Amino acid sequence: MYAYIKGILIEVTTNTAIVDVHGLGYRLSIPQSSFSNLPAIGKEVLFHTTLIIREDAHTLYGFISREEKTIFELLLHVSGIGPKTALSITGNMDTALFHQAIQQANPSLLCKIPGIGKKTAERLIVELKDKCSSLSFSPTLSLNSHSTDAIAALLHLGYPLLKVQKAVQSVLEECPNSTTSSIVTAALKKI
């Protein structure tokens, strides 16, 4: 029904945004990752949207990128995944890394998302592998044994997945052939 909403950002919290479009305020549920990418209050913003109608509510979900919206909509077709869990997944893992985890059948990485256990991660891989193969996302970091181990080590230390992803990505851009320990050391300085 709504492909996107473009207007002035009026109010924002970690999981909602209110956008004024010519005097009409739209309340959107947004992923946590969008919160840090939003412009300042009073500036123009564009959200790619999905409207979900339930018996008790009509909820508008907004995403800064088309890729996040695509992943969100794919997740809604997985059995046992509702809008709340789909929003959590898109908000806690970069879309390109999620795509790589699905394509490389890496349930341990998917289990790092809050609320996703081993069985759900395996179900995501089985149900989305074919659907995700036709999609292309610009790779943000390549998953190899060193980067995967570094991500696991940093997550074990208690750092949030999105911050870990960004830090490891930054380290790999500077030194693509780093070892696990050098990735962890350099990423800790960036977090």
C-alpha cells in the first residue's frame, strides 16, 4: 500500500519514528540499526515502508534502505517469524552479512541475533537459502575463519553485534589479510 514515506522527521526513539508529511504524522516502527542512521530532528527523511494489518493493529514499518525492507519482507514468509522478530533481525545484523550467513549456511552467526536460537537459525537458512540466492547485496565484510572467529570473540566479550560488525569491517578494509587476534585487537580500539 505504501512504498515509501518522505517527510520531516519530528520525533524518534530507538524503535519508532514520527514523520510529518504535509501536516499528517506517520508513526513508523523502525529497526535499531536505523536509529543511528537518521538525520537530525527537523530534517527530511525517506523511509521504505511495509504496512502490516492485524486484527488489533495496523502497523507501518520503516527502513532507511531498500535492502533492509527486502530482508524484513522475506523474513515474514518464514514460519514462526513475525514482524517483531523480523524487525529485530534486520535491526541487529547488517543485510549483507545476513545474506552471507544464509548463503554460507552459518547458523552460529545467526544465533548471535537476540531472540534467535539454533533451531530458528537453521529454519531461516533452509527457508531463505533459495530466496536469497537471487538477491545481491554489496558485501560489507567477507566471512572467513578469521573474521568469523573475531566476531564470535567480540560478541563473547558482550559487545553488540552491529558495533562488532562495523568495527571488524573497518579493520578488514584497512588490513584484509589480518589474523583473528589482530582483528580483535584493532576492532577493540574502534568500538
